[in-house]
Amino acid sequence: MGKKVGIILCCFSPMWGEAIHPACALVAQHMKAQEQCSYTRQKERSNHTAPSGCQTEWDEIRCWNRAEVGQVVNVSCSEVSQLFAKNHGYIYRNCTKNGWSDLYPSYEEACIFADEVEEPETTYYSTFRQVYTAGYATSLISLISAIFVFTALRKFHCTRNYIHINLFSSFILRASAVFIKDGVLFTDETQDHCFMSTASCKAAVAFFQFSILANYFWLLVEGMYLQTLLALTFVSQKKYFWWYILIGWGLPTTILTIWVLARNFYDNRGCWDDTDVAFIWWIIKGPITTSLLVNFIIFINVIRILVQKLKSPGVGGNDTSHFTRLAKSTLFLIPLFGMHYMVFAFLPENTGEDARLYIELGLGSFQGFVVALLYCFLNGEVQAELKKRLWKWQMQGYLSYSKRRRTLFTESSTVTQISVLEKSSPKEQPCSELQNSVSVV
């Protein structure tokens, strides 16, 4: 189970910045049940009533509440643990005058702890981990390359691309945070990460939460910028740029600071990767949900503006071409606005976990790559400039090569001419011989 926990923690977590894995939640739930059972036993003892029947008892798996002599208590496997939600077996215990009887049948027999299921599940989630690792690695490479293109070529130094660079940076932080969290929490497979409470693991989770917040807020900034660009055509965007910086980096920093203080003073347990205290969890989830909702409204409004512009008399083409262009624009905007996250935005956390997994893997880990591809490498202006620079470098290389070749050819021709003259000159040969004769005498 511990290996499985380590493998899929990140697959479930990036949707809301939640770093806890469901298996750790089960462990926490089990510990709470044990604490509640102990509290009930202490309460029964403190009542000072004459003991009758069977007292409340914890059997290391679940709590058996007080029962009278002769009473038969049964529990279903689904009550024992969420792991057996689809199992319809039952466990029984009799309350006798000598106390609780043994379980019949045992947990292993009734609830089928099937070892053969563990290996396929481990392989299944191991494949998921390979996929999201490949996705985030691909995103990192493409995003870093895109930032290099926008910063190295002065032609692309403008407000729009500065915002793109910050969005790319937030995706880089997000991918890096996943790898850092994996490294801190799961490097040592012998350690149970559900009970870790070190400064390094808390820092890794805090950085992870910051990267998620920054990523969502820069998606919001992209939406706000596009909305402003379409609605206020003749307004300079430079004066808004520092407001965008404040929203994209300032708000996540403020929210994270509040969250860290709340965790430190009110719930300083484990690695800060649980969501047990609702008001602390909503410090993170609330702003993310709000940013998604605002971005969704902006997305709808941007599509409305695009429809109006395509229907204007100045735009040529028929209805089919208009629909095609609108569909293309919409598909381009979905990853930029993060609209695929709206599917589960307002649903309970335990709803559609498999679907969440696929969406996060398909459109989460590779989202940075898709954004870099759409807004940098597939951009016609970028492609034209790169081709121009490539042609210029090729011409410079060719001219440099031609110049070197011409210089070498000139030098070679001069040496050859001198050599030929030395060998064929009738005056130089006799002179040489005369000099030798004089030397001998």
C-alpha cells in the first residue's frame, strides 16, 4: 500500500493543490476512529456504572460498541473501510458473559484481502506516474525553450509576450514542484510519508501550493489581458502590466503566507498535506475556485466578442469558414484559460477520481507543453522570425566559409606560382650551380 501511495500522490493532487493521497486520508480516518473509540471507552468508565455486557473495544481494525450479553453484532465490510466499499461480506461477534467472542469469519476471509489485486494496481499507477513524469518533463523543456525565444529575440519584447513568459514560468514552477515533492516525500520507500512531519516536507508542500496558486492566477491574468485587449482596443496595456504582476505573483504569495500561518498555529500536523480543517483548506481552494469562475465568465465573454467580430460585415467568408475559425479560436483558448478544470470545479473531492486522474495527466502534466506550442512555436510571427534568423545564420556561415575558402585559394595560388617559377627558371638554376662551384673552390 505504501508504494501505491507514493506512486499516485501527484496524480490526484494538482487539481486543487491538494497534496494528500486518498490512502493517507484512509490512514487518518483509521486513526480518528481509534481515538474516538478510546474516548468512548474512557467515557463509559468515568460513568461509574456497574459493568454489564461487553464494553466498547478496539480490535486494531474497527471499534465494537458496547453490547448486552447474548447480543450478536454484525458489521459489513464496507463499514470496516472504504477499501471494501464494493464487498458485501459481513463479520459477526457475540457478546457473552465472558466478553466478546472471536470474529467469525475473520476480516481476511469475509472481506477478501486479495493480494493478487495489488500487483496490477501497482503496475497501473506506476504507468500513470511514468506518464505524468514524461508530461511534466516535456513541458519543462518546451517552456524553457519558449522563454528563451521570447527573451533572446528583441522583436518579441512586448506586454503580451511578457505575460506569456510569466505564465510559462508558473508552469515551470508547477512541474518543478511536483518533482521536488516526489523527491522529498518518496525518495525513501521505507518511510511512511503519511506520518512525516519534517521541515523539508512542509516546505515542499508549501512550494507546491504556491506553484498551483501562481499557475491558476496567471491563467486568470491571461484571460483578463485578452478581455481588455478585445474590449479596449486603443488603450495601452503597459500601464496595466504591473497590476498583472501583482495579481499573478502577489496574490499567491499573500494567500500562501496566510495558509502557512494558519497551518502553523491551528493544524501543524504531518506534512501539511491533509484537508481535515475546512477553513484552512478553503484558504487555498477558495481563491482557486474564484479564479476559475472569473476565468470562465471571461472565456464566455471572449467567445461572444469573437462571434460578433466574425459576423461583422468587414470579415469575409461564409458561415462554414466563420464556424471553423471560431472553433479553432475556442480550442486555442481552452488550455490558455484552464477551462478543462471547470469539469470538476464544484464537485466533491471524491467524485470521479479516475476521470480526474486522466484529465490531470492528459491536460495537466502536458498543459505547459500545449501552451508553449500554441502560443510560441506554432505562432506564425515566431516561425517567420526563427526562419529569418536561421536563414541569416546560414548565410553568415556560408559567407564566412566562402571568405575562408577564397583566402586559402589565394594563398595556395601564390605559393604554387612561386614554386613553379623556382623549378622552371633557366637563370636561377645556373646561378645556383655557379654559386656551388665558387663555394667548392
